[in-house]
Amino acid sequence: MAKGMTTERGVGDETHQRVPEGGPHTPDGHLTTNQGVRISDNQNQLKAGPRGPVLLEDFVLREKIFHFDHERIPERIV
């Protein structure tokens, strides 16, 4: 766990990590998406029920998958 982070348990016993005020993510200490939308965490997915499938409405997960799967190939010099 990063220095200064605290861990809390949510309603469904999921883990939430909190960055202290003035943390490294933004000036006010919140995580944001690429569009600047503030999010509470990026470790949990939106699901249909407690053990259901992941929903496509979860734009944070889709953004993470896109960046994980998006390979940048440098231009070849011939």
C-alpha cells in the first residue's frame, strides 16, 4: 500500500483505499478519469447483483481495459 493511504471496508465488505488530503492524484486528493470526472475508487466494477456479470455501463472499467490493451507501436525508421 502506498505511503499515507488508509483502507476501509464498504457495505459489501469490499476494500476502499483512500488517499489523504493533498495526495498525489489531483490537487484536492481525488482520483479522476481521463475526462476529469472524479471517482471514489477504480478497483471495483459495476455488476448486476452481488455475484453477477460486469456491466458495460461501467465506463471506468472500460477506460482501464482500453489503456491496458492499447499497445503503442513506435514508427519504424527505414
